[in-house]
Amino acid sequence: MITGELKSRIDRVWDAFWSGGISNPLEVVEQITYLLFLRRLDDLQTLSERKARVAGGPVEGVFGDHQDHLRWNKLKHDPPQVMFDTVAGQVFPFLQSLGARAGGEESAYAEHMRDARFTIPTPALLGKVVDMLDRLPLDQRDVNGDLYEYLLSKIASAGVNGQFRTPRHIIELMVAMTDPKPGDVICDPACGTAGFLVAASEHVRAQHPDALLDARRREHFHRSMFHGYDFDSTMLRIGSMNMLMHGVESPDIRYRDSLSEGASGDAARYTLILANPPFAGSLDYESTSKDLQDVAKTRKTELLFLALSLKLLKPGGRAAVIVPDGVLFGSTKAHKTLRKMLVEEQKLDAVVKLPSGVFKPYAGVSTAILLFTKTDSGGTDDVWFYDVTADGFSLDDKRQPTDADDLPDLLARWRDLAAEKERTRTDQSFLVPLADIVAHDYDLSINRYKEIVHDEVDHRDPLDIIGDIEQLETEISAGLAELKEMLT
């Protein structure tokens, strides 16, 4: 966690942009990302120069012999107007040119700089922001990652572009439930700011601290473990920088319209899918990949992403995907086909019902997490259901922290499903046998199976009730007579 002092520094950078005329929070993060990337390039080249002086050999870096004036450590000392002219006229064309180069440690990030635009409006603002960013301690991975996460949280708190952010505690829940291992190959086909991939990388570091000590595993972690797709170039830049700031050197974060291109190039490639795909739209059949239409003939994006996840997984691979409630009980042929496929042909492990306020203030839609394993040969014996009623935050638009939190209990029960066999359907979590789900036409809504406990009522004998009424009438008549006598 970053300290209050570091948060206040980021707040001052943010305020400088707003007072300088840039009010779109996504644009603020994007401009900061460019400058952080430039600083990163300079730091790497400085490190390479030190190694070359000690061990000999060539200097590896992107800056040529006559480009020292483009480097962060030179630029930061320039007067604001000189700095502004250099950044606008030379640095950004230089960053854009990096995308055309092959190889190099930074190629994965440089590729997304091809259409980078410099929109800081004044030399004074640029000078102030460069000075503030230069003071940030970016030499520690944990601090780097937390600083960037705090920056991204500003997107949500500003109330703009919140659709790009899944709440961090929900991401961490899904990662903990799927428990990524050092040998996994992980994909988010709608990665946005790469929150799931970042959380997965942090989980591997925390749970398998020896994984990065082995050269082969370290190479896999940095270059072939994490894969994310998005069709928004701004998200690609921000997502790439998020991974870089969290210490992943070269993840595969790339442009791709997942539903149009389908899984033809990456079918059965990944061992773990983590995703919160967009689920508010529909596509034309003509613009949707044929291999996804082969799974389910539909235009609904939530169903297509579910079909895509199945296509992308290797046999034995597992997935945690957020879906709207309609996927659980929708009556169209496509809805039923996908649910039947998950239950009969694959192994549906769990349905976690989330409270409707989880994505407020951006959306109030009810959602659930589907957890499944690709087997292509069935394997569903029981499906575990959990009804989350509180996630540690208020369920209104303010989303303030509260003491009510089911997530620790959920995670503990998930890790001991054998004990869940003793639970009844009046409990918060329980197992449902395959036969029951088939009998209910593959309906996966928890309300279909949950039993409500009604308080027992002690029903009195009707004659006793009549007697009480007659007694009451007698008492009322006597009271009225007494009152009449008093008045006369």
C-alpha cells in the first residue's frame, strides 16, 4: 500500500492536469503513461550503460548517439518552453517510431505508442508534471504498481470510464479462486487496464516466491504467461504500462476485436481465462466470428464471450468469467445451448451470485461469476452455488467500506467443498447435483434451487379467536354504556 504522502503527490499531479485544462481522467492517465514510459526507457538505458562500463560490450537501449536530448534525465532540466518544444516536436515522433522496430525488451510497450498523441496544452503544465513525476520513487516494483493502481482508481472515482474497471476486490477473489500457478498461460480477452493479469502476476509472486528464481520459469513469467486483448488503443497503452509498473517485462497485450476474429489463431492455447467482458451489446451476425457462431448462434456479446472462453481454453484449463444474470436463466436457444454445454460437455464448478450493487455507480445490473473447467468430456457431478449478499462495501452509489463481507467465507468454503455436502439449500452456499440442474432445463440461477426458511406461526383455534372477539365486543359495549352514563 502506498503512503499518504505518495498519494498526495499523485493527487497534486492530477490536480495540476485539471487546473491546466485536461479534465478527462482517461486522458490524464494516458499522458502520465507516456511520460512514465519515457522515464522507464531512460532508466533502462542508464542501467545498460553501467553494465557496459563494468563488463564491456555494447550499450543496449533505444536512444542513439545523438538523441541524449530526448532522454528523461536531460529533458527534466530544460526550461519549460524548450522542454515543451522538444517533447511535442521530437519525443513523441520518437515514441511513435518505436512501434515499427523489431525486438528489444520494450517492444511490447513500444508497439502501442504508434498513435500516441501529446495533448498537454502548455509548457508550464508540462514542466510542473515532469518535476512531480521525477520526484516519485519508481525504483521499487511494489511502489510502482501501487502508484499506478492509485492513478487508475482516479478513473473510477471521477465517474468517467468506470466500465473499464472491475472492482479490485472482485478481481482478487476470482484470482484467489482460480489460484494461478507458475506454469499457467493466462488470458483476458477483454483486458481493459489489465487488472486481472496484474492480480494474477501478483498472486504468483506471493504464492510461489521461488518461481522467478528458476531461469526457465522467469522467462515464462515475463514473456509468455500473460496475454490480453482489447480493441481500444488507449486501453492497450494503459494496460501495458500497468503490467510494466507491476514488474512484468514483456506481456502479450495486443489489439484484437475478440468477437470478430474469434479464437481461430489462439484456440486451445490457454490454461486460465479471467474476464469481465462487456455484456450490454449485440453484434451483427456478419461481423461475428464463424467459429463462435458454431458454438452458439447469437448476437449477444455476453454469450459470445462465454463461447470465446471455451474456444481459447486448453482441455484441463479453467475459467472465471463474470456474466449478467440473464445468462443463467435466459430462455433463448443460444442461452440454453451454452448452459447445457457447460454442464454436460465441460465441468461447471461454481456459480457465485454477486449483489446488484457491485458495479455501482456505473451499472446496477445483477451479475454472477461462472467458474468452469474445460474437459470436452463432461465431469459435472455437483455445482456449487454461493449467494453473496455483502462484499465489504455499501451497495449504493457511494460504495463506502462496511463490516459486512461474505468474501472471506466464500473463499474458505470454496477451498473445502467436501464440507459443503452437509449444507442444506436454506444455507448461503450449497451443492446442487447434476440431475437437478438437468431437470430444471439447465437453469443456473440460485433462486431456482435455494429454499427460503419461513418463520413458523402458531395458528390458534378459530373458536378461541371468535370467543376473544365476543369478549372484546362485550367490553366495548360496557365501556360505551359507562361513558353514556357519565355524560348524562
